[in-house]
Amino acid sequence: MLLIRTKRDNLLMPLQSVCGIVEKRHTLPILSNVLIEKSGDQLTLLATDIEIQIRTHTDGKEGADKTAVTVGARKLQDILRSLPESAEVSMELTDKRMQVRAGKSRFNLQTLPAEDYPRMVSAEGEQARLQLTQKQFKRLIGLVQYAMAQQDIRYYLNGLLLVVTGNEICMVATDGHRLAFASEKLTESLPRTEVILPRKTILELSRLLADNDDALDIRLSQNQATFRFAEVELVSKLIDGKFPDYERVIPHNHGKVITIGRTTLLQSLHRAAILTNEKFRGIRVVLAPGSLKIISTNADQEEAQEELEIDYDAEALDIGFNVTYLLDVLNNVSNEEIEIRLADANSSALITLPGNESFKYVVMPMRI
């Protein structure tokens, strides 16, 4: 039975949208597959890892009227990628096999029954529904996602806090050593809603969202978030936990303020980072009137020193930081200048963008 006959890219593009969440090795073999459903003129592709589900559809005029099957997602993707761009592809089902044909190429793939494929049930009790552009949401993610924890025992840190309050949406990420906050205005006022999105969901959204003004529809419920954009629907379970009170972490009255060129500071930190201790990655930031020094040393008694001229006339300060945390923020904001606010050697630093209250980055000091 002919499932579908179409151009290669008509299959490859939607398959790439859903394949990102498919694990190469899974305890449930069927979760390595993609569910392909044909109904009338529409071909739907769906993948899940039980925590996240991504569905998309494409034009499927030529082929069976109504059928469904699951097949190895990565194998099918690799086959389609390896074919010429202009290739016409046909997929046929016989017994428990799918044959993929293109020109004189033939591939026989094993299938598993569609009725065995697990699907996430839509959650009831919608708490909030909002709409942004894909570009706005992608930008927010980019400003904070690098501060998420990875495999932390405090599981709620392995994700990103999404807060909708009034006419504002905020995103917060922290790994306990640094915290990133970013916000964006909404066109309507909504009741306060807080959810924690898993790390994998954030990375997938960052990959799939386009840098354009097309609509992104977000629906939040008690234990699930749904994102709809272009031809894609992504449904994600939420992390159940209490996120730290980020408003208490952000300092407010740091008196020592430096405005500095982002690129200049980034390049100096990159050079100083070459001679840091590989494990601890510590650097010293030494402030004096008119000058900022960045000093790094390592176990071999090697030393790097960078000096920058700055507009600063307050008292001297010697404070240590993990250089990776500073490089992360400078690599992910795009402004030409940044503002650094400090208090003393034992207090966290606050990095902001001049004249912009919608982004804040807090980084703890380290002893060096």
C-alpha cells in the first residue's frame, strides 16, 4: 500500500522538527520511532519521549486515504538527508515493513504498530493563554537558558521558570551560582501564573522557533504547557517543584557602578581565561580609580593580566569570579555596553544593560 509519494523536503523538514526529542536508545523501542499518520490530504508526524511530544503536519495529497505506522525516526531522517534535494520519495507499506524509494534507491525499514505508540493526553484546566511572536520568545530563552542547571539534584533548577504576571512575561534560570532574568511586555493583562519548563523543552523550543514575527500561542495548565507555532505543536510536562525566590536574589543597592564595552571586556576575559585553573576557572577583578584589571593564575604559577581604562572613581575592590559565568552572559547579550554593579568582595555582582530594566544577571563571587 502506498503511504505517500512526495518531494524529499516535504518529508524531511517536518521530520527534522519532531526528531530532536527522539532518544537514540530507549528502554521502550517504540519511542525511537516516529508516528506517521495519513488522513486525506494531510500527513502528520508525531514524536514523544513521554515528557515532551512534538506534532507537525505536511501536505500529503498522493497516497493512502487513511493509515498510520511507526518507523525508526533517526534512520528515516538519515535516509532522507542522504538523498538528492530534488528527489521524489515514495513510502510503501507491506506486512511489517516500510519501503522507501527514490530513483533507483530502495530502503526496507522495520515498523511497529501505530496503536502501540504512546501519546500525551491534553491537560484540562487551562490557567493562562498568551500570544507572543516567535522572535520575542526565542530572544527571552536566549537571554537566560545558559544559566539553567544540568543534572542538579535540585531537579527544579534543571529547567526554566516562566512567570506571567499582569502584562509581563518573565523567564528566570539559575544553577545556584548565577541567575539570569529577562522579561517582555504583553499586549494584555493576565493573572499571575508560574510554571517550570524542563531543560529539554527549552532547548527544543530554542531550536525550533524562527527569528520572525509569526505568532506563538502558549497555553499553560497545572502540569502541562502547549506551544503552537507555524505547523508545530509542542506539548511538555512541567517540573513540579518550588523555584527559588528570584526577587530576593537580585541585589538593589550596589554602589560601585561600571559601564564598559561588552566586546572589549569579552575579549579580555577570553585571553585571561587561557591561564586559569582548568577546574575552578577563577579570575580576579581588581578595581581602582580609572582602571579595571583582570588577573588569572594557575597551578603552574603562570599568570595573565589584562588592564582596561574605565570611568570609575569609587574605592578600590578586589573580587573573584568564575570566568565561565561572565563569558556566558557576554556571549548571550547583544548590546554594545553593559553595566556592572558591585558592593564588596563577598557580595554578588549585578550585570544589566544601560537604561534597560528587562534584563538582569546575578553572579556570586568566588574565593581566589
